[in-house]
Amino acid sequence: MNLAILFYSFSGNTKAAVEYIKKGWEEKGSFCRLFQLKPRKETTSFLGQCFRTARRQAAEIELADLDITSYELILFASPVWALTYTPALRGAVEKLKLKDKKAAIVLTYGSGAGKERARKELQQDLEAKGAKVVFSGLLRGRNCCDRDYIKRELASFFKMVGNAPVAQPDRAQASGA
């Protein structure tokens, strides 16, 4: 099963988690590609980021390289800020065509405040765009470099690969061309 992982990471915790997820997916014989979301204009202040997040502002994302049409499953990953998911991921969700796509959610969190609310909101937003959410998981940010923790917390996600036949996107898409 081909997997595209769309993610935003500010501190590196979410990036560490999705890199492990990619490796685990590929070890099961399936194709996976990471798409790191980069806002066109981004403040480097965490407090500024949280202010935008609390106001549910979507960041403007460059989508030219973001072709998800050939992927069977799309994983959306983001930290939880101000009781919701980040403006970068919100911007991607708003712009992407997700009708009839299988989607998965992985959110990383620090204090844990708002993690369930953020998960529910992202799931509702994906479903409103026509996606079918087939998995949803939460990871403690301080544990995102612990492969055993991630493997344990996302065990049912990795089982989704199963013995599905491997079908890779064409070379131009896989390279991002």
C-alpha cells in the first residue's frame, strides 16, 4: 500500500516520528514518501505560531510538489498547539482534493492538553473534504525518538500494510518531478 506522509514539524519531534513511520512502512515492503509542509510566510516564534493556531488560521502552503493522486493512504501529522493542529497542516487540508482518499492521523503533543480535541477536529475536517479516516494516533513529543514507543503506539497502523501488493508510483512522481 503506497503511503504519502504530509507533516509539519516545528521542533523536530513530529519529523522524527514520521521518519520512523516511513522506515517501518518501507520495511514491510511498501512505498512511502514524506512531504514536509513549509508555509510561504512563517514566524519563527512559537508564541506567534500558537496565536495563529488558536485563531484557526491556515498557512499558505506551496502545493506544486504535492501530488497525492497515486497514493492509497495519506497520513497527516502535526504537533498539537493551542488545542488544535498547526496552520501549515490546516492550509494543506484546505487546499488538497481528498474525496474518496483513505486518511490517517498522527498528532504529537507536549502537555497533552487538547490532544483529543485536536484529533477530533482534524478528523472532522478531513471527512468534510471527503476523506475516510482509517486510523488516528497520538504520540508524546518527548517520546518521538523512541522507536519502541512509536511501534507500540502505532501497532495497528503498521498492520494496515499487511501483505498488500507493492505498487510504486511512476519514477517522475516518486522523485517529485
